[in-house]
Amino acid sequence: MPYKGGVQLLPETQRRPTLASYTSGNSYFYAAVALGAVFLVISATLAGWRANIRDNIDAIDGQMSVSENARNKQQEQELVNASKQSRIMKDLLFNKLYWSQALARMQQMMQSSVTLTQMEATATKGTISFRATTDSYASVARQLAAFVAATGVNDISIKTIKATSQGTVEFDGDLIIDTKAMLTKQQPKK
Amino acid sequence: MSPKNIFGAFTLAIALFFFWPAVYGSWQETSALRSALSERQQLLDTRTAILTGAGQEYTKYQAAISGDAGRNFIQLVPVKKNTAELVSAVQDIAQNSGVQLAQVQIAEVKGKDTDPYKTLSLSLEMSGSYPSLRSFLGSLEQYVRILNVGSIQVSADRSSGQLRYSVKADSYFLK
């Protein structure tokens, strides 16, 4: 439209708005830029911190690797074995059986006229099965009385008593023993 | 609302939308790394303390087992079967007790899974006098390795005038 004089309110040509026209003096935009800058600074700081932490982790991993290589596994195994040994030893020694002690007690119980011809002693059953010969039924009776009176014999079961053609008397039976009293060492009382 | 304000608000929203997750994610990663570092440091400290303690205990252990009592301690329940040593010891004991060893059978017994040890079962066939049997049993009981006699069978051999023994015993070694 040609100029006709006077005040012209409308521009002659259409002007497109520029980016600057949106940003200049725009407080929201400035806030966004400031926020972005803050975030960038924070991100950079965190990235530096992470790198530092990773370095520390690598250093610790290195120390762990060194300590792993420095381990003496044979020594450790020896200690583990010693620990196991000391744990089981108490139990095994406490339950250790002393048959020499049982035989000595049995020897004390035996009458001089009685001869043992066979014996089978079993700790798990707690029995001593025996076969013996003697000169008379009276000796058998004395022997049985000695068994009954002895410490460590809980019970006695006689299977057979018979006279032989040689004039002797043969008898056999089982002694039910107190395995604790007969076979284990008595601990001295403190 | 003017287009300028709309643009500003939009820019601010974009900044929040993109940067906030980035910074928050970065912070979470940093926190995870800090936890990992702390855990590793604790692990290293614990490990160092354990290894130092183990070294000190080993020194004490070595000192303790250097004497006779210490050596016996190790042999009570040995780490390995040591079958040859056991047979040799039984042979020596039999010889010193005046017992004639006729047969030795050794078998590993499958015990309970909960047992911290394994069992070697010995079956011995012998002959000799009654005092020699008592001497043999006494020596077996005194042997440095734990030997538990479970059963004894004695019968008279009329032809030789001697006694025949069958002794079953258990010995132990570590699992």
C-alpha cells in the first residue's frame, strides 16, 4: 500500500517474529537456561565424583586380589583340621572303650575253680557271652553269685548247665554289663 | 497467555523434563557406587582382620604342636586314613604283647552323614595266651591314635593249647 501521508499504523510489510523476540526479557526462558546450567554443573560434579569412587573401588579390588594371592591355603587347611580334631576328640575320648579294664574286672569275678573256655564280648549289645567249665554245681553257684555281686554286671542269664562225661560241669550264659562302669574310664570327681 | 510466555514455559518444561531424570539418574548411580565402595571397604577390612587372625593362630598352633603332646593331638584323629601306619602299629603292638597276628582286615565304614569323621573298621584274628591278650588290648588302648575295641571273641584252641582271639576295633580319621 503506497504511503499517502499522515500516521501509518500498520507496517508496509509483514515481519516474522525472531527467536530473540521470544527469549529477550522472558523470565521463564531465563529460568530454564539457569536450571539447565545448574543441572549441567551438578552432572559434571557427580561424574567427577563417580570417577573418583570407581578409582577407589579399583584400588580396593587390587588390594583384595593381593590379599587373596597372599593367602596360605595349606596353613588355613591345617587350622580347619585342628579345629575339627579338637571338636570330635572330646566326644571320641569320652566314649573310648577300655576292654582291658573289663577283662581285669572279669578276672576278679572268676572263681579259681572255674575256667573260661569261650567268651564273646560286644560293646554295642553290652553283653559278655561265656562258656566255662568247673568241678561241681556248687562251684557254678558260687561263680554265679560272684557275677551277681560284682560291680558293672547288671544281669546274668544262664543258658545251660550240664555235667560232662569227664566229671566236670559245663555252663554258659550272658552277662549284661553296665558298659559305662565296665568299659569307660571313670573321670575323677572334681 | 502471550506466545512469549508460552515459549518460556515450554522451554522450562523441556529443561525439567530432560535434565531432572539425567541428574537424578546420575545421583542414583553415584549412590550405588558409594554403597559398593563402602561394602568393599568393609569386606577388605574383615578379610584383612581374618587373615591376620589366621596367621596369628597358625603361629600359636605351630608352637602348640611342636611338643610331644601336640604331635599326639594331631595323631589322635589323623587327617588321612594312614592305613599302612595303622597296620604297622598293630603289628608292633601284637609283637610286643606276644600275640601272633594271623589276619588283619581293614574296611572303611560308611558312617552317618552328620559325623565329622570317617571310621576305619579293623578286624584282627590272633592267637596267644590270656595275659598276652590283655597286654595287647592295653597297648591298643594306649596307642596314640584312638582305637575303640567294639567286640572280642575268645575261644580255646585245644590242639595248640592256646587261645584264639577275634578283635574288632574302630579307628577314625577326618572327613
